[in-house]
Amino acid sequence: MKKSEKSSENKHKEGAGKGIRHVEDAASFLNEQADLAGDYGQPEDLYDMWGLGKKDSNITGRNSRTLISLIAAVIVTAFLIVSIFVILPKVLPTLFRGTNIELFVEKEVNLIYDDSYRVVNKTVTNVLERPDVTSHRITQVLYNEPVQVIDDTDEVYALIRTTDGIEGYVKKVDLTDDTSSVEPDLHEYMLVISETGKNVMTHASQGTLITQVMMNTVLYADVKRDGVYQVSLPGGQTGWVGSSGVIEIAPRGSIEVVSSRYFVSSALSLVNATYSENGITKQGISINGLIYVCSCVNGIAMPRTTEEQMQAGQEVELEYDVVTGDLLIESIMPGDLVFLSSDFGSERYEAALCTDTGTLLMISPARTTIRLREFTADSDIASRIVAVRRVFSD
């Protein structure tokens, strides 16, 4: 055998050891692929089947389409935000107006007080007959109470009119021109203080004292938590009050009228308070002032002056013993307003409140405090009674 033939044969054997297919093996491989096609289908042309071409494998083309998609997403997101926060708030109130779906109804705001009104920013302040600190006190007005200014030409005092029509002079420094704290439609709750006094604090817990408010003070609140309210104060401030000793009603609501025993209970909380002519708080109170605040917190709007209170409610026909002619004190019931001829030259009548049969809450003989005094049919007190009015029933 020639050397070249041996070399060729040796190379063939070496290739076979390295796994290189012979010609006949390649043909066999093609046959195997044909058999596999029967199981998995024929190869497909991606361009014909899916519309893919060279540009689909181009990186620049994909980046352009990604940018367009991103811009479209931003536009859609912006549209949704504008729809939710701008368009819907304007459209939904119109759609749901007149229905019971109040979540979407825009709250109607009707302001009560114009720029002629002021709000009291002191716990209580005097209403005087003249713009003079020594003048006679007509009544008092409470913290956060609105008053209308009639004349403010005086440097120190403003002539005002209370919401129940009493006119007099109040110190300007005790008033603020911001009426937002008394506008009902700007708030969620109206609160009436039913205790003799209550603290307003800077925080819901462990705050410092802002001011103290008295019985019949009206405050408006926007936040209600467990046991506390956040209230609006004159001058744009806010504070917190506890829920005990507070009556919560709707901003334009009114207190439900209760029985006479609740009225008497409110009055008894002021027993032994210091007497002060025409005063309306525990810091200094009169009987007519006591009747005024205790009636209001129990659902009946009462005038402030003794003369007007003598016309309130219904007249009680007094009964007398047919034999002795003495007054039957049982005819005067707890809660009745009792008016007596005055022992004091400056007053025609003196007011009292019946708290129990034969017991009156009235001025002490020394005119220093409000005291409980018992009386009998033949006592001097009974002989002085000129009228009895019933404003609360059982």
C-alpha cells in the first residue's frame, strides 16, 4: 500500500475516534430530522407568519416605540389625576344634588354675620348703660358670643346689640372682627357648655389652658375624637374641650326641651355662687342671670331681664287656704319662676326659683351669694310673692 493511502486511512480512523460523521452518517441525520418534523411541524418563516422583518430586530426602533408608550402612559395618568381632583368634584355635586348621597354633595354655606358683627374674645364681659366703667351693668355676654356693633366712635367702648336685642356698651378690646368661629355652616358640630365652667386646652391631652368658658357658652367644632372636641375660637385659633358637660347638636340645630328636674339640677349647680347684679356666670351671678343660662342649656330661650322673665311661660294661679287665707305653697312646683316685691329700693321685683316644695333659690339677705331659703305659708317670703311663671313642665 502506498504511503499516501495509508496516511488517508489513518486520518479516517482518527476522525472516527473524534466523533466526525461519515457521509453515510450525515444522510442518516437528515432522515432523523425529517422524522422529527412529523412530530413538531415544519420550520416557519417568521416574516411570513408574524410580519417580522429586519426593523423589528433594530434597537433604535424599539426605543422609539418605548418612548411613545411612555408618553401615552403619562398623558393617561395626567388625565386621570385631573378627572379625579378637578373635574369630578365639580360634576358630582350637580349629579347628586337633591339626593341622600351626601358624600358627594357640596355643602351649602350661608353666612349669617356681616362686617358689622364682632365676637366676644373674653370669658365674659359687661354690657353697660354708658361708655363708662362705673356705669350700671345691663347684662353680660359670653365668650364666642356674636354681637352687632351699632356705634364704635368712642375710643374705648363700642355700642352693641346682643342677638336677643339688648343694647349697651362693651369694651372694644373684648371683641374681635373675625366671625368664622360663630358661622354655623363652616363647622360640623355646635356645642353648648352645660357645666358651670369648662377649660379650653391647647391639646387634646396634657395641653395648657387657653381660656375657661362658662355655662351656656356656644362653641363650634370640626373634629370629634374619643372624649374630646377640637373647637374654633375667636381670632382664628383652635382648642380642645372634653365631651363631659357638653351638649352636642347640629350646627343649626336646637337643644331639646327637657323636664323641670333637669332645669332645677342646672340651677342647683350654682348654689352659693357670688351674687352680682345682672351677672350670668359662676364668677358673679344674679337670679335672673341664673334663670337665663339654665333655661337656655335645657332647651328654652329665656330673656335676660327680670321684667321680661315675668312674661315668660305660663302664669300659675296661686291657691290660698279658704279658712286662713294663707298661700298653699304646694301650688308652686319645682322649676317655677317666682317673683317677689323687692326689699331693695333700686329694684321693683326680685326673682327666685322654686327647687322643691317650700324652697326657693334666691339672693341671700346680705345680697352676697345665691342661697337656698325655705319658706312657709305665713312667712314674710310668702307674703311678698306677686307672680309665678311655669316654663318647664314635668
